[in-house]
Amino acid sequence: MPTTLDQHPLFPILQSFKSALSTFPLKTNAPVHTPTPLEKPTLFIYGPGPRNSALSFDAECVVWQAWLTSCGVEYATEHINEPLSGPKGKLPFLVVPGGKTLNTDQMQHWLSKNYTVHTLADPEKQADSQAIISLVETKLRDALLFSIFCEATNTQLMRQTYFDHQSFPLPHFLAHQAREGAFDEILLRNDTVVRSEIYRGAAQALDALSVTLGEDDYFFGSAQPTFVDATVFGYLHVLLSRPVGTSTTQPTLTEEQLAQGRQLRELTLERKTLVDFAKRCVRNLSNNG
């Protein structure tokens, strides 16, 4: 026969506990600290950049800094260097007034809904711009990942930049994980990871970008920067501005290894059209930021 609640062996204890609680009514106190409501959108990124620059040291973060500025968004930035804080486990992400958190895909939709987003009117040029973005996000990204995370010359700088805010020995462990992650990502798009082939692909991509841009201020002759400009600039800026290992910071490395760490930057510097484009974008960001 089922036991009723008042027959349960724990019932007297529960009843006494309930009576005791009734003599201490719960009171809700005001929170000790209430986060200040956001007055404007806030972009969470890796940072600060080289020489304490407002622009991030991470290419994708710079892409979105540039694009938000180009769209006329007045936003704040927060340097958190914690990708797992983001909705997709990566940076950047945007928090808008009201508290909603947006990943990069959602940011595009939010921009289109709330701001004037410049696009290429010609469907053929729009398709070509997608091809350029794809080129940057494959060939240039592979080379940048390899240079930052896999070149022995840049390992120490990578660890300091991305992970030194963590307590020892986490920076060393996380840097090792990041290196493996970079290899794995490169292998998604390549049969093998070979330095010469990775940098050859980057050189070809840089040549294609230079020819496509030509003498125009922005890609495909646009009067205003579009998303392809923000994407190209984000990667060029990091290629040109990030520190590389030297004989002072890496005294145990050979001159050949040091040269390998500089190779990607030097490939970029050889394309004056792209260097001038990156400088122009920095000036525009400074004027509009």
C-alpha cells in the first residue's frame, strides 16, 4: 500500500524544516553591483593591437572594426582575448543595447537592418567580390595562420600576444593547442602543410588583389568601401603591422629561421598598391572612428 506524505519517515523532519524557514522570511536585497546598461554597441575583440593600437592584432577582428566604422556605427570596443566568451566560441562578437549578443553572421543582418550598408550594384562585380573574399579567407588566411602559429620565429610572440593574460603554465599549453589548431585548419584546405607552397599561394593571392584593385581607391571602383574592402584590409593590416621575431627576441634561432618568420610580411611589402590601400584605410578609420 503506498505511503502517504504524512506517513513518510522524512515527513517530521521536512515539517520542522518548513516551520523553521517560515520564521526567516526571504528578503531580496539590491545587487551589490549592477552592470551599466550599454549606451552603444560594443565589439568584443582581441587586443590591444601592436604598439597599443586601437586596431586588433587579429585579422577577423580588424575586418569587423573596419566594416562597422564604414557603415557609420558608433561603437565601443572591449579587449577580452577570451574567444570562448563569444556565441560561437570565437571573437569578434557584438553586444547591442538591450543585451543581445551577435556573432558575425548576425552582425551582417543587424547592419543591413539598421544602417546604410554599401554594396556593389553590379551583380557581376558582387560575384567577383565574393571570389576575392574567398581568396583572402583561404590563401591569405592559411599563410597568416602558418606565419603566426607555426613559424618557430614567431612562437614566443604568438604566445605573448594571445595567451599571456593567463596564469602560468596555461600560456604554453594554449599556444601548443593553437599551433595544432592552425595546422588542422590549414589541412582542411590543403593536402599537406608545406611552407613554400603556403607562401606561394599567398604571393599569388596578393598579386590577384593588387591587379584587381588597380589604381582605384576601393575594390571594383566603388565610391565607398564595401565588405570586400574591409576583408582585404583586415588581413593586410595584420600582415603589415604585427611584430615578428628578431635575433634579440629569439637569439637561439638561425638567420634562415628569422628570415622565414619575416617572409609573409616582405611578400606583402613588395605590393605597393596593397600597402597604399592599407594606409588609406587606416587614415579613413582614424578620421571616422
